[in-house]
Amino acid sequence: MRLRSRCHYERASNPQRVQRSSIMSQAAATIPQKLFFKIGEVCELAGVQAHVLRYWETEFPMLAPQKNRAGQRTYRRRDVEMALRIKELLYDEQYTIAGAKKKLASELRAPARENLVTAAPKPARTLQPPPSLAARLASTQPAPRNELTEQQRGSLKQMALQLREILDLLDKGEDELEEIRASRK
């Protein structure tokens, strides 16, 4: 006879306890503000064992923690969030592995509309200097605008456009890096 945990018997005997425990596990799954997590920490946050996480890594290409020099898995925040989402799909929403893969792939390709509506918009970058620099610049008298030649104004406008392009590239850069990393795996 296979031994089962006390938690398994409690769930089987009390279905209401299952609902409460899943709600509590979601509330307890607040992710600490850290750059990297060890596999044990992710297991604790997700409420699964390490071998389950390692299996998920083989089945879900979007769950791909990096390995450090010692060969240990280091999970980033997005990996922890992905592990929590996989657990939610498999355990709470009762998806099969194949169904969860399809669901995650569709979520990653086109985020759900409700996520777009409820998500706070990214603050747009401005070309304004930081407050400390702005204070220093404000103390000096700005040159009158009419002293610039048309050529200088054109050059400044061109530089401003190029700077905006650079800022847009920086905003998109992280997403593109993630896509490149995902395509390599």
C-alpha cells in the first residue's frame, strides 16, 4: 500500500478544506523582492516538490531557469510566476499537461484582454532630465531660443528623434531578448 501524506487524507475527508487551502496557498504565494531564487524557495512558494518543478521544466519550455556556475538552478521572478501559473492551470483549473501548454502558449502570444485593461500602463519615458540635474540646469540661465540658427534647430530636432528611437529600442529590448532566449532553447 502506498503511503500518502496527512494533507491528502485531510483533503479527501473535507472538500471545503481544499478550497480554503488553495486560497491560502495563493495568498501565501506572494513573491519576495529578490533577483534570484533557489529551487527550494520556488518549491516553497509554489507548494510543490523539486522533482515536480524539474519535470515541468522538461514539459514547459517557457519555464527555463538559468543555471549558475555550480550547476544549480536559479529562478528569476518571471520563472517563479510561470511556475505558479503552471501550478494554477494543472491543479486548480484541472488542465492536462498538453492543455496547459496550449493555454500558456496562447497567453504568451496574445495576452488576455482583461489583463490589458487591468494592467497599469507603463510610464512613458520622457526626455526631461532627472530632478537633481533639472535643479542644476534651472539655476543657470537658458540661452534665448532665437539665438539658435535654423541648422542648429534642425540638428537638435534630429538628435531628439534619434534619442526617442533609442529609448523605444531600450523599452523593446528586454522583450526581444526574452524571445531570443526562448528560441534558443
